[in-house]
Amino acid sequence: MKMKLMTIFVLICILSLQTTAFAATNLQSVEFSQSSVTVGTNANEFSVGIIVTNNALFSGAEFGLGLEGNIQIKSVDYTSTITSENKVNTEKDGVHYFGFFDYKNIYNGKVNICNVTFTYTGNDPAKVTMKETNVTTTTESGGATKESITPGLVLNVNRESAGNPPSSGGSWASGPSATPVAAITSQELALITQNADQKLNELLATKNNGGNAQTALKQATDAVEKAIEQQSTLNISGSVKVDGDTAKVELNANAFTDLFKTIMDQAAIMTDKLKAFDPNAEVKVTTTLDLGTQTVNNAEIPIIADLVTKAKEAGIDAISFKINGVSLAVDVDQFTGITTLTIKKQPAANLVTNLKLASDIYNFEFMNSSGTNATFTKPVIIRLPITVQGLNSDLFSLAKIVDGKLEFYGGHYDAEDNYSEGERKSFSTYAIFENKVAFKDIADVQAWAGKSIGIAAAQGIVQGRSEGEFAPNAEVTRAEFAAMIVKAFHLDDETATESFNDVNEGDWFKSVVASAAKAGIIHGRSDEQFAPNEKISRAEMATIASNALVAVKGYKHETDIHALLSKFKDSSSINSSLAAGVALAASLDIVVGYNDNFAPNDSSTRAQAAVVIERLLTK
């Protein structure tokens, strides 16, 4: 079959009549990414994208270009959308033909096919004419059909002069080289929707059969947000120009207006599916600008103010910038002016650790127009592809590398797409590690707390009391649990302050108490006293855990508190100010009772705290 199809492809590319040819019915249009190019005085190259719109699935495309003047084709670079390895370049009767062919019909809709780089010399005008465009579809019999159009598109090329400025400045001869396009086909969009519908139906059935309504809503929201993100990826690889070992991109904000509108229209359809869980459900809409797969180690991405403004106006909440599978997602309200994101792949040779590296190492920087580091008040989501197999993904953690040493910031592993993500507000060099922390004293709690201790330690949320010693049965103080919560939910805030008389300058817990208090997660035992070194009670731990879910994850306190607490024989012992927190934590199985009691005033051990933290991470 493959030999037959490949033979057909070669015949197509020399304009053989061996295939069955039809007048264009599905092939709607072909276009250059711009209609004219003005090349700078000292430049001798420029790039132009080719975009095809076809109303049915197709497997290949071929283009015939006529060249007039001092102009030649230097290279044809296919975008990451085109996965075929079967590509042909030839010339016949003065027309330059190039194209690709896949064995399956996997392309559809508006497809950014390739970037054509031309060399241009002299000062006389030149012209590129699209003489012919063919789109090929494979048939069940192993043959192929071809639709053809003769668009007669003309790309006019001129040299810069006093009255004819270049299309753009800098090293770009022609401005953005291709129009951004949706990165998924209509078939892929349908599959994303189908998978989301299946997940939502399963969650709704669980909810209707007595499952926790808030858990179902949270999981449904997560599923919808992921589906929206998948269908909102835009391919901007055609706007990438490689300069040495750096991929640079220049974007035209106006090219995104209609795309952003389409994204929001599709997001509204997905969000509407949540009404069965909550009529007022809201989702976060993230769009990804994907530079594709580039054979370089560095990237430089200017985030222009006009692009951010258009995203805000459309209703998009965050933009993710992606290259080679690595991405950083930033809320649009965090940008001011022009911000430049640089991504640099780093060598692993300078690491001083026995831990196993699970990803490549990257340095990230956001710089504002004044050349200083940009600061964000909300976390940026860093996603790194996992490049090493056979590791324990439960122990994956995002690590900041400082002078060869590691600082761990936790994260989440996505098994479906094989990446791990973490949240950061400051930027440096990061990677994912399998952070296996060994403790010698947890044998007696291993059965019920061992896994939780390992996960919480791997994510840098808990530490041992000494080398190799976790002290699982030691009681937890209020300050210690506040520190765990701040680390687990990335709540550290350098601007936070507190007004407790018993929290002083120099106390190790001052910043975490201030951060947790500002987030509304902890309260003092009185207005003046936090009691940082007092043992935390089970009711207090449950309340702090619940407050974190409400503040960070969007949960709501339950309304029928009495009904939820009535199952505990000692419910009357629960302080009224803590009852709502205990009710929510108990309903979500975050802090559970035993022997029909909650024991609200009992203290909690470090092992119990680790279990609570691990349960919170899954909510």
C-alpha cells in the first residue's frame, strides 16, 4: 500500500495524469500570508507562508510557483501541523513544484502548510505567482483523487526605498511570515468534544447517584477547561524565524481577532455543558500560541501589548506560549506594556544531585521593555515534557536550580499528555525531578501514611525533623501546618503582612503566617494571638484545609452544616466558628472521623498532616 501511495505521490508532483482529477469542490482557497513584501536595503531573504482551506479531509497538497525577476526559492519549511515525511521538490516547464503526501486523510479546514523562504537580489521588482494548487485525497482502494485550482495569486516583491519602507524592522525582511491558524482539525475538535462529553456524563451519573456535588463540579470544570485549552491551540510556527540557535517570532495582533472570537465561541459551547452541575459555573479560558517543533535550544517571544489587549477584549483569561512541548501560561491581566519571554535549554552537567532528572532543563525569563525582570502577582503555569521513562510520577516535582542545588515546588503530572506542570511567580532555571525522599522512621505508619509522606516530601511541602528522620508521630504546630498549606497551594506573598503580637521579626514562620492570613486561610485564636507554637487541633486543621479549598480551588462551604456533622457523636464539641470548615473537610473526606467521632480537640501528628495535604492536592 505504501509503495503504491508513494508512487502516486511522485506522479502527482510531476503533474502526471495517473490520478483521478476533479474540479475543485472541497478545495476552497489557497493564500499567501501576505500579498506584497518590501525587502530591507541590506536583506536578501524573506519568508512567506502558504495556507490552504479545504472543506473535507485530505492527505496531501502540491503547489506550483512561477518566479519572475531576481528571485529564487531557498527552502520550503513545513509547519508542525504537517507530519508527513514524504515531501517532493521538482521543476517542470519553468514552474517550481513542491508538496507533501500522507498515507491517511488527516488534514482538514484551514491549514497552515509551510513557510517558503526566497532569496532576492538587486533592486528591480520581482513577482511570485501561484500557478497551480492541488489537494490530494487517498481512496479506500489505495489510489488517490486530486482537486486542482489555478488561483493566479501574485506576491509582489520590492526593494526598500525612501518612499517604500520595509515591511518590518529588525532582522525580519517581510514581517510575520505566516498567518496563525487553528492547530487542530475539525475531526480532532469533534474527538475532544466527544471525550469531554463522556467524562461529564460519567461525573453527572456519579453525582446523581449520591456522589459529592462539589467534587463532581470541580472535576467537570477541570475536564471542560482542559478540553477548551486543547481546542484553543493556535499554530504560529509559520511566524518563526531561526536566527542561529534561537527561534524568534513576530506576531501581528490583528491576525488573531477572528481566531480569538472563534475560541470564545467554542469555549461557550463547552462551558454550557457545565450547567447540569451548576447553572452559574465558570471556567478559565486559556489559549496556546504554539511555535511548533524547532531544531534550536532557545526561543525569544515578544508578547506585544496589542495582542494581550485583543485577548482581554475577547474574554480570554490566559495565554500559553509553547515551543518543543515546553509551555508557560500567564494570566493576561499580568502583562503591562511589551514583555519578552526567553526560553533557553540548559546542560545537565553542572547538577550536584543523585536524584533522577525526568525532563530537560530550561531557563525562563520574562523581561519588560526597560530590560528588567517582569514581576507577576499570579502564578505562571510551567509545563515540561517528561523525557525519561520508568520513573515514579507520584514523586515528580518542579525544581528550581540554584548554583547546582535544588529547591522543590511540587506540581502535577498529566499522564495523558506526559508532562508535569508547576506554578511559579519568579523565574530562573527549572526542571522536573523524581524526588525520592527516604525516611528511616516511618515503618509504623507506612501502611496508611507512607505514600502521603513520600508525595508531600517530594513536592517540598514537608521536610524531616533531621536527616532521614520524619518524626511521624510528633504533634504539628499551627505555624507548621500554615507553612505546609502555603507551600502546597503556592501562596507565598512577599507583600503580605500580619498583626499578631506573637509573630515577630526573625521568626521562621512570619512570612508563611502573613501569606496564609492575607489569603484568608488562617485566623488567630484571637485578634492579637496566632499561637504559632501551639499544637493544632483536628478541627483547626480541617478548617484551614477547607479555607484553602474555598480560596484557591473554588469550593464553597456547605449550607446544611448540622446534617453533615450529625453523624459524629461528639459534634457538640466542635467550636461553632470551626463547624463550617469541619463540615466541608469531612464531606470531602479530607479529615475523617473514627469510631463515629470527629475528636475535634485532639491534636494532629505529622503523619496525619501529610495525609491531609496529599488529599488536598487531589481536589
